[in-house]
Amino acid sequence: MLEKLTHEEKKALIAIARYIVSADGIITSAELDSMNMIAEELGFDDYHDIFNEVDAEITSMEDLKKLIEDLADSKHKKTIIKLAIEISRADANIRDEEKDILVFVADAWDIDINSMMR
């Protein structure tokens, strides 16, 4: 199992992933499978509850950015962005909209995105 994330970290991961998979307007089965696999690896017993919470609370890019900025001190930032990158690659095509989200997260958390993309 991967590192244990806090409730807010799980929300951030799900919110970032949700925006990534919907960035191109098409949610593929590979993207959904990737999200479900990661949730299983992380031991997300509360995955669906947190997904519903994110769906209700994070309704705009501004909401997502605030959530990301609020986690600037998280000790699991690299884990979250690494998993988000993995989800963005699920459909074998990282689109510009997905990159924009990943770059915002990396910049907000002072992480070198290039080192994470390897």
C-alpha cells in the first residue's frame, strides 16, 4: 500500500484527477480504471464518499486552486502529484489542459514538474 493520505490530501488527489480526466471532455475507461486502481492501492475505503464531497465542493478551477494552495505544507505533495501524472497518462495522451493543471500544482507546491514526469 502507498502512503496514508489525510482526508484533505485525498480530496486534493481526487479533485486534481477529476479535472485531469475531464479536461479533454472525454473520460476513458483507462482513466477510470487508473483512478480506481490508485484508490484501491491507497486503501481508499472512503473513495466514493470523498468523490461525492469533491463533486459538491470543488465546482470551479478556483475551488481546485484554493484546495491545492491550502495543502502547501502537506508531506505527501510529491505522492499526490506523481499519482496525478499517472492518471493523466492513463489514456496515453497528456493534453495541454492536463499539463496546465499539473504545472499549477507543481508551482503551488514548489515541485520540479520535469523531475516528476520521468
